[in-house]
Amino acid sequence: MMATMHKEFVPGSPYEEYFPQNKNFEDFCYRSAVLGQPLHTYVSLPFMNLWLNMFLLPLESDKENTGYCLYSYDVTPKADAEQRASVSADTSAAVLETCIKLRASGNTKETLGEVIDDIRKICESDHCCILLVDKENRACTTFSESINPESNVLPMDTFLDEGFFDITQTWDDTIGGSTCVIVKNQQDREWLESVNPVWYKSLTGAGVYNIVLFPLVYNDRTLGYMWALNFNEENTVKIKETLELTTFFIASEIANYQLLRKLETLSTMDMLTGVKNRNAMNNVVSDIIAGKSDIRYPYAVIFTDLNGLKRVNDESGHNEGDHLLKTTAHLLSGVFFDADVYRAGGDEFMIIAPDMDEEKTDAKIKRLEAQSDKDNVSLSVGTYVVHEGEDIRTAMRIADEKMYADKKDYYERNPERKYRG
């Protein structure tokens, strides 16, 4: 199985001389040898990329305060679907219900909220949560959570700051070669305090006295973590078994959810400038026309066109032209920070700004003109303020006409650029 397993066995020697120490394995041995429970589990060994099919049977002891169990296992390099399914009837039913809910729903986030609530109730827990971790941006996001209304547990968003992100980065080391962390009693709490005092202090400060935490791993990448805290200690094995299998499906579902969100973002974003693209613009206009949008009236429709882009491309190259487009998009997003900016195509942008009357719109345009002078950007602009009962298509046509009138005036004032911009 591994190098240390080739060591000659010496009766009475600590098990960690033959394979890595594991708190969950110790708990199973205690339950079998001391509490007399026959146990079976099928778990991964992440640090070795192996799967362990493990059986423990209690044996009679002829010594006081000493328990015995028969431990046997089978190791495979890949997961066996049949073995993963060989769990108790209660666990199978709970996990099956989870799978049915996930497969039958078109709203992953909403359904996982229901699943997390179900798991919290199975665990008889005060709080159950799925937390996503973004290492690149050093951020944590509560994907879904369920809180026992009779508990004093606060929502996770209360704790999510950079300091909490730092704590999450210690969890993998605490899990070590196991599949999860289970802290269920005083002995486990003392162990956690010794190996991870910062997390221990955070938990006790939040009123947590026991926790089971699993990483959500998909394609060898940790997406986040799922946990239940302040659970019924008597059901520890069932809780571990349920979460162990459930996290497999939840991680897969979250990975699909994230992929779809990424594709949606790519399909609505202009990759050069970072603002929304024409496809997104057409969709929002269609929603407004169909009455599906909750946009606040009055709202402003603004068209802008970048003057002189062709001249920059011809004289300085397309890299400089691209830089000018990016500068323009950044400028528009900064001035209209509370609105959506779209690249309608080429050097033309459109903005839909909710809750903007004529006075507010004029103030924004003056600010845009002042900022564009500082950034050495020349823009032609056309606006129209839409009041309730008016058609956005008419507004777009009028704003576009005003923009081209402004562009015509620009070239009349700058005739040397008439055929070059």
C-alpha cells in the first residue's frame, strides 16, 4: 500500500508507525473496540490518490479498560461506485433525495439551500453551510446556509473578512491525510487547540462546541467547504457518512454552476474593454420592451462614440487604438458607476442609467466631458430621458441621432480630422 506498510509488524506498537495518524480512523477504532459497533466505510486517501474500503468488527476483550477490534481493508486506485453506494438505508435515502432535488431543479443555488436545510435537520445541527473560497482574490462567499432558528448562531456573512479567509487556508493542513475534520467532544477540542489554535479560538468565540467539516473537491480542486456545527454527537458516524457522500454530488453541482456562470459572463462581456457587450445590450432592451425589467423611471439612454479612433489605429497601430477603447470604457464606467455600460460595437458605447431625470443626466454628461478632457479622450454624446409610458426604442433612436449630430459638430469644429476619425 505504501512504504511504511512494509515495516515489520511488532505487536503492541502504535499504528502510526505503519500508516499516517488519522483522527477519524482513531474514532472508528474506538467505536468498534470500546463501544462494540461493527462499522464499514469507504473513503478516499487524498494524499495517496487511493480509495480505502474499510471494515471494523468488535472483539471480546480479556483485559479491563482495553478494547479490541478486527480491522481489515482493501485499497484501490479508483473509486468503486458500488462501494460508494454501500451505506445504510437512512443515509442512502437522504443522499438519493439530495440527488433528485439537484437533478430536478433549474435553480442550483435555491435547491442547494433546501439541501443544506435538510442536512442540518439530519445532523440535528445549529448551523450547516456551504462556503466557497476564491484563493486568487482572497475571498470567501456563503453559497448557502441553514440556521436553527432556536440557536444563537449568526449568519456566516457576519464573519467573512480577510482574517476569516486566512483561517480557511489552515483547514487543509488540519484535515491532513483524512477526508474531513470532526471535532465532537472535549478530547477533540483539545486536539484542535493544539494543532490549529487560531481556528479553535474562532470557533469557541462563535459558540461552537463541535463541528464536522468537509472540503468540496472537484477534479482535484477545492471549491470550498461544507460543515455542520453543534450537531448531535450520538449520530457522528451517520453524519460523517451522509456528508461524505453528499459532498461528492454537491461539489460536482457547484462546479457546473460556476462553469455556467462563467459562460454567461463571457457571453455578455466585451473581452477587450470589460464592459457588457452588444448581446447583453440587446437582451436588456428586449426585457424592457417585454415588461420583464424592473428598471426605475425615469431612466437615461446615452450613446457615445469615440472620436479619432481610426486616426489612432492608422498612425499609432491597433494596440494604441485598443488602449484608447479600454480608457474610454474605464472612463464611462467611472462616471456612470451606478449604471450598465455596453459596447454597442466598434467605437460606440451605450449606457442605460436608471433613476435619472434630465437634471441628473445633464450633470453626469458635464462630469463626463470634464473627465474626458483630463484623460485626453474625445467623445460625441447623445442622450434621451425615458419617462414611464415611453418606448425605449424611440429613446435609442433619438439619442443615437443626437450623438451623430454632436459628431458632425465635432468635425465642423475640427475639419482636419473629418476624414480621419
